[in-house]
Amino acid sequence: MEIQDQQLKLFDLVTPNLNFTLQALLEQIPEAIAEILIYFSPDCLQFAMQAVAETFEGDSLLMVRGTFAAEHQQFTLPRSARC
């Protein structure tokens, strides 16, 4: 999570229970939030959102669990796997 100029960036949620609303999450943050950027599938947040494509400049990061066959090589994800 990162907050700058009333913009909240949510990179991930780690919790044993994802049964809460985005509003309930925002109520736990004391800063004023005018815009929210979510970098994961927001299905669990029970909120109507508009998806906007974002292109990252330079080196992008990908978190992988286990070994990654394409490490240190250029690769692309299929369109169906992109947010």
C-alpha cells in the first residue's frame, strides 16, 4: 500500500478473510483518499470499478512462487493474464 497526494495504491491484500468491502478497508485508513489504484483482481472487494490499462516504463516486476523458467530472459504474459 502506498498513499501520495490522496491517491491510494493497493498492490495486494494479505488476510485470512477477504469477506469485506472496499469501504470497510478505507475506513481503516486515516488519510483522505480521492483516488484508488488497485494492482490485483478486485473481485473480493465488492465494489463497482472501472478497469484502466496501465503501461509501466522501464523494468517491471513480477512476483513468482517457485522456480521461474524464464528468469533473466525477456517474456510476455498472455493477454488473458494481464490486469
